[in-house]
Amino acid sequence: MATDPVSPILAPGPSEFDAHIVRVLRHRIGKNERAAKMHDWYNASIYALRDAIIDRWIESTHRTYESGAKRVYYLSMEFLIGRLLRDALSNMGMTREMDEALRAHGLDLAEIEELEPDAALGNGGLGRLAACFMESLATLDIPAYGYGIRYVNGMFRQRIKDGWQVELPETWLAHGNPWEFDRMECSYRIGFGGEVLARDDDVVWKPAEEVEASAVDTPVVGWRGKRVNTLRLWTASPLDPIRLDAFNAGDHFGALEEQVRADSLVRVLYPADGTPAGQELRLRQEYFFTAASIQDIVRRHVQYADDIRTLPDKAAIQLNDTHPSVAVAELMRLFIDEHGLELNEAWELCKKTVSYTNHTLLPEALESWPLPLFERLLPRHMQIIYAINSRILREARKAGCDDARISAISLIDESGERRVRMANLAFVGAHSVNGVAALHTELMKKTVFADLHHLYPQRINNKTNGVTPRRWLHQCNPGLTRVIREAIGDAFLDDAEKLADLNALADDGALGERVAEVKRANKVALADHIKQTMNIRLDPDALFDVQIKRIHEYKRQLLNLIETVALYDQIRSHPERDWVPRVKIFGGKAAPTYHNAKLVIKLANDIARRVNSDPSVGGLLKVVFVPNYNVSLAERIIPAADLSEQISTAGMEASGTGNMKLALNGALTIGTLDGANIEIRDRVGDENIVIFGLTAEQVAEKRANGYDPREVVESSLELGQALSAIASGVFSPDDPNRYAELIGGIHDHDWFMCAADFDSYAAAQRAVDTRWEDQAGWRAAAIRNIANVGWFSSDRTIAEYARDIWNVR
Ligand SMILES: *Cc1c(COP(=O)(O)O)cnc(C)c1O
């Protein structure tokens, strides 16, 4: 990684930069070159680079103030940003300077990069999307702030012990964080509980508790360093750090209770919410970061515009899923209680300012809070929600909605224990509600939001997700980037859709050779990494078949594993056939309380142990479960993938973005007609993707009419044998019943259609084998994938949000 995809644009000369690093080492870290350890060089490198970034940052902020431009505010519970050094160097065009400066001291940039912890402030696609969006916003020169929580431990670190997932705290801040800037002066009091008092005409909320939210800023550099935006993460501290009287009376722990309470707010992402205390903590976290962000946005506005009524002209607030949807009530509270607006006017301003992105149709993922909890924690917000609700229900009645529709639209779920519906709140409080892929958006209209869509037919729109080509092509795959530049020039570096120029060269054998050489080198690098970290030897000439994503039943890692077992059987029964050597690579975390997902991880590891040590498969099949899947691991695996597994039960994956990253790096997709797979197929063409399985409509039909998986299992010999082998303990001789229930679920109801899709999936896999035998054809298809997925750049997605939702330039 010694070169930029582009030549330097604003860097000082190498020797000058080198001198700067040494100055930083001396004056900021307090060491000279002789005393400096690797970690000191790492910090000095980032501080030195940061100095160049800061100049751009201040300049960007100044430009926004001068022009009075509208700002975009992206509120998200997650920002899965990963490492920043390579990204910032590349976007600033300073990779070569850094490389040369470090080399002058006998240091290797690649080694320095490995010292950076992976900022795991997210769980999966939703958090990574937020990170890609931040980079694209800066690239498109749109003034923007990301708002979230500065989790001290973030998402857990996954270890695999005896094949089981074990969760450990992620200590990414253990050595400090050279990227962040404490903005102690930027702080807000966030209240919880207490009572609402009516005084004269005014309403006053007297919270029972308060914590202080203070800002910690990280600069986000856009491509070619055009603009630097701010990721503002909130940290919590008590108003009273210690109760000295209690401490001196001997109650040393009790005296620090407030500190602990504040701490727990910013400790981990998604604390388990199986207990009432866990639920309450989740709601507190959501309100904490949302309220701090909304107060910051409103403060910034009134500081420069004297009229709160112009907020929608200067601010666009995007809610990334429902986690920040209490923003609607908080913004209304500020309008009414702090700025004296009437409800009607406040409501119109709120809707003009706010917009909401839905990320899932899974009913269990649609947030709602027990009403008593919500009312106790946020009594004033509860009143506001009631006021909004009666307004909405009046509108619904006027529009002729029947009782069933009215109760579906209501912000309060009255069907059992009363609950506050956060998705409905976000929907009614926003002028735009978007899905993240075409199919998902259509299903939103027909399912979860059918009734709200009926009442507000203009509100739902689609914005198909994207990924930043900087991180997911230029930085993670410099070899491929070089080959593409040599083939079609540099235009694609600034406009990913220019990758289409590769189409004309797809059948050019010479380009195919060069793309294949790069792919092989990436596979060798991944194989080396896996040999070093897991002591498993992989053949880089085998087909690398990759399924990397959170472990969830709807994503169907289990379908892949069942097919793996079937293939294993086949290879052993017919050793004489010409099998295509395969490496099955799995990676992903399971939610700590999700029993079946954790069992799937164990199954992958059980199958891996058995298959990898069976001499009778002669190395034709290897199975690897790579622990602790995160952004950095994705950056290693994706450039080395031949086949991308996107096999969710149709209708259940909102979009997927892993599918885009893999296609962009020349992997062929095997997938269902789900999420963005459909749009990928539309662009790369039917011949360059392998589609199988039921459609979303067929899945819905089967579920509605009752379907008998037993019949399917009986009719498929291969499936039946694979299921029996797993259920009877062939892969778990130490506990033969381990998978009986998991496999029993397939026989009983097969909710995720593993049995229903098996034959079609297995046939598709054999078709993949046949394609692989024709290497020239495979390479041409890989090139056509790279050429036609430039549209899935998050630059395109952000440009659409800017034009259709935010109304910014
Ligand atoms: C892209 C990405 C995801 C999302 O993957 P999907 O296949 O779309 O679910 C999750 N985690 C990480 C680390 C990623 O980079």
C-alpha cells in the first residue's frame, strides 16, 4: 500500500512531512526518534496527518457559515467506521508522503496501519451505511454532521472457543484515540423522569435526573480532501462527579453512583434488552444521544438565524432507522416549550425538517416501548405524542379510515400491554420515509406501513443503498484499482459509473488475465492471514466462496451449511468426479441472546473441524469460520472472494450492501431475488449472476397457505441425507442432539424456506462449478460485474437524498 490511486494534491514534500512527524513526536508525544516505540510513531503519524486535515476542516466549516448553506444532520445509533488512517491518507492524497516519511525511519506504513483499532461502533449494514454516507457527504461537498454515541466498548469482540461464540468487550479506546477532539464546551443537560408542571400559560418539565452530554468530534475527509465534515459522538458525565458527603461518610461506591449511571449510557451498543433494566437502558441511550443532537442543531440555528421558523431551510435531519425517532417529540418540545410556537406550526416545521429511513420489515425489529416506561422516563414527550396522535387520528377519520386502519395508524399500540410505536412516530413526523432498495420499498407500502401509506401516499420513496468506492475498491483493493486505471484511465476514480468503460474490454483475454492475477494475489494474502491466525491452510487456486454478514436465520447461513454437508457427501460418494475445489468462508457475529444464530456458528465450526480433517475429500473442500468479522476483515476478505453468497429468504433482506462490495471487487453473486440483489441483476445482466429460489411473492404465498416442508424433504434425497447427518450428530459426536431442534424447525415449519429453496440452491451451486471450469468465461463475467455496479456508489445514493429529500444543492 505504498501508492495513492491519485497523485498527491495538497501535500507538503516528503522531507517536509517527515520533519513534521518528528516534530510531532517530540512536542506532542514527548519522545525523540530513539525513544519512540511503534505506538508512538503510530500516534505521531496520525497527529501529523491530522494537522493537514484540520486546516481543511476549519476551512469547510467557515465556508458553510459564510454561505449560510443548509446542513444535513444524520442521526444514527451506529457508525461502523472501521480504521481511518488509510482512508484519510488516501482521500488527502498523502499516502506516498506518509509511506516515504515512515520508511526514512525504517518503518512500514502497512505495519503502522495494523496498530489502529477497528472502531466497532456498529453492528452491521445499517452502521456501515452511516459510515459510507458520511464519506460520500464530504466527497459531494455537502455540509453535514453525523450524530451518535461514543461507545467506550461498542460492539462486542467475538472469540470462538470450542466452536462457540464468546463475547468479549471491545477495548478500542484502551490506548486513546488520536482522531478525536474533545469539545467540552459543547455540552447539554439531558433530563430523565420527573414531572411536568403547568405554570401560567407555560408547561415546564422538571426532570428528576440529569446527565451531561458532551461532544467528541472526529473529522471525516471526503475524496480528494475537498471537504471535511464532522462526526459528533456524545459522551456522558454526571453533573456531580462524586457526592463528597457520602464518600466521607464511608459510602465509597454509593458516592460514585451518578458516575456509574452516566457511564452505563455510553458503555456498549445494544445492551441486552431481555430484562426491564436492559430495556430502560436502551431507551435512555436513544433519548440521550437524540436529545443532545437536536439541542445542538437548534442551538446552531438560533445562533446564526434569529428565527426558529427558518429551521427547515437550514437543517435536514435524517433518522437512520427508528432508534433516534424520539427526535420528533424532542424537536416538538423545543419548538413549543422553549420557543413558544403553537402545536400546529411546530408540527409543520417538524415534518419539513425531519425524514426517516426504514431498514427492516421484520416485526421484531420495529421498536416499541411499554407505555408506562416511556411515560415515566419522558413524561413531557409522552404528552406531546398524545397530542400528535389525536391530530393524526383526526386526519385519519376525516380521510375515511375504518377502525382497523385507525388502530394500525395510532402511535399507541392498544392490542395488548400498551406500547409506543416508534416507527409510526417517525413516519408521521417526517416529510419523507424511504426504503433502501426497490423491492423493500414496495413491500413497506404493502406490509408494515400499508395503513400509513394509505393515509399519506406521497411520503414513501426509495433510495437504494450504496457503498463508498474509496474504501471498498480503491483502498481495499489497490491491485485491482491499478489494473482498472491501466485499462480505462482515471475517470472512474471520481465517478464510479465510469467503470462501465470496462464493458468494452470484458472479453479481452489480456485484461481477464490481469484481473485474475490480482484476484489470485489477494487470495494468497487472505490465505496467509488465515494460516497465521487460524492455522488452516487454503489453496489459493480453489474457488473462494464467501458468506460474511451478521448471523441471522433470514440470511440463511444454515442453507449454505446444509449444502456444504451435501457437497461433502457427494465428494465422498463420487471421488472419481472432477470436483471444483472450494473454500467456504463464513464470518459474522450473532446477537448475544439469539440462540439459533449462535448454534449456527457452532455448526459451521463443527462442520469445519470434520471436513478439514477428512483425508477422503482430498482438500477439495475446506470450511473456515473467521472470527470477529468487522470492517478490517471485510477489507481483507472481499478482494479475495470469487463467489458472493446473498441467499436470504426472499422479501426479508431490505437491501444488503455486502452484495455491492463483493460485486465491485469482481465476485459473482449467487443469490435470491431479494433486496438490492434484484437491482444488481438488472445492471450486471442475467448471464453474470446466479439467481435461484423462491421469489418474495412465492414465499408470502407459501407462508399464507401453509406449506409442508416434510414433503419437500422426502422428495429430495440429497437434502434429506444432509439434514439427517446434521440432526443425528455426525458433526457433533460429543453431543449428538445438539442440532436436533434446529433441524427439527426445518421439518416442522421451515419459516425461512431452507428446505423449499434447497434443490434450487444446490443446482445453482453446481452451475457455478460448471462456470468455474471455463476460466475465461468466469473472468469476463467478473469484469462485467465490476463494470456495471458503479451505480451502487454511495455518492449516487447521497446525491438522490440531497435532491429528493433534503433539498440541498
Ligand atoms: C458491509 C458490511 C456489512 C453488511 O453486510 P450485508 O451482507 O449487507 O449484511 C456488515 N458488516 C460489515 C463489517 C460490513 O463491512
